[in-house]
Amino acid sequence: DTEVTQTPKHLVMGMTNKKSLKCEQHMGHRAMYWYKQKAKKPPELMFVYSYEKLSINESVPSRFSPECPNSSLLNLHLHALQPEDSALYLCASSQRVAQNTEAFFGQGTRLTVV
Amino acid sequence: GESVGLHLPTLSVQEGDNSIINCAYSNSASDYFIWYKQESGKGPQFIIDIRSNMDKRQGQRVTVLLNKTVKHLSLQIAATQPGDSAVYFCAALGDKFYFGSGTKLNVKP
């Protein structure tokens, strides 16, 4: 199993809503990542988890709150988002942080904030 | 910080021709590089990787070349097919993965 599974595939939320994005992998990877991708742009790193601990936060606003409940799951909690937060949110995993192995990406959650 | 960029934002090729996509990086400490393919509405898909102790690596129809002297890597796709149409990103690994700006490959039948 070389899959990273993200749910939901699409999400529309209002600016006062609270929602969560979910990511799951069963490859035994101990590094997991959240990226944000706007149209026609490369993925931008948001958070890195290493062994279930947050190791990198790329100065992401607090309205985005990551959580890693166990080694297979990664969540991104969303609250009071702005329309400019609309984007494709990608989850990825790799064996270890900063190790020379590929990162596997999920198919993303297309988020629209209205 | 790391900068990884691409020379050509859009590349159009005829089906059956070879494609070459280029990428430059700025951090000489990067020692691992990946090419990803991203189709519309999907996540990036791994194509091929190369470590800094190599200058060439071949896969099925794809070849990655790494020139550490000028901090440049390229992706060559042989006999380009319509299914190769996508955006291609290079990524360099320092303390984390940095992505280049992407090249859109259009394959004309």
C-alpha cells in the first residue's frame, strides 16, 4: 500500500464554520506534511510532523491547527477561514524527515471558503 | 532560504518527440532531488529521483540529469505521449522539500 488518503475530496465552508481535513497513510512513514497549493502555483509547505510531533510550522496563521493523533493519521483543523484560504490542501508522507526518500502525496482536498 | 526554479513555464511538444524540462536550485547543500508530475485536480505523483552523488538516472522513458556545478537538473521524457500532459515540478530536499515553480507540458497529437 503506497497510498496517502485524504478526505474529503471537496469541501465548501463558510467563514464562521469549523471543519477538519483528514489524511491517512499505512506505509509506516514517520514524517507527515501539510501543503497548500493555489492554482498554477507549486505546493507551499505549511507543517511538518516527525514522529507525531510538530517539527516545522511555516508561520501558518492560527486559524489552521494541525494534529497528529497517531503515526498513521494527520488532521488539519480549520476555523474562521478567509476566502483567500481557498486552495488545494495536500497531505504527504515520507519515511523520515530530511531523509533522502520520496514523499508520497495524497490527491488533496479542494477547499472553497465562502 | 532554498529557491528552486524552472526556466520555462510552458512547453509544447509534438507527440512522439522528446521533451526536456529544466530546473535550477540555489542551495548547494541539497543532496536529493525529485521530479513530480501533477495532473489537473490531482496530487503530485513521483516520477524519478536522483541523489547528489549521481549525475544521471534513468527510468522508464524518463531520465534525470543533475549538474551540481551549475546547480541545475533536467527531466527528459522520451517519445512524449498525450498522457504526459501535466505540470511538472522539481523538488529539492534540504531540511524539507522545496518545490520549483512548475512547467506545464502540452503534448500535441
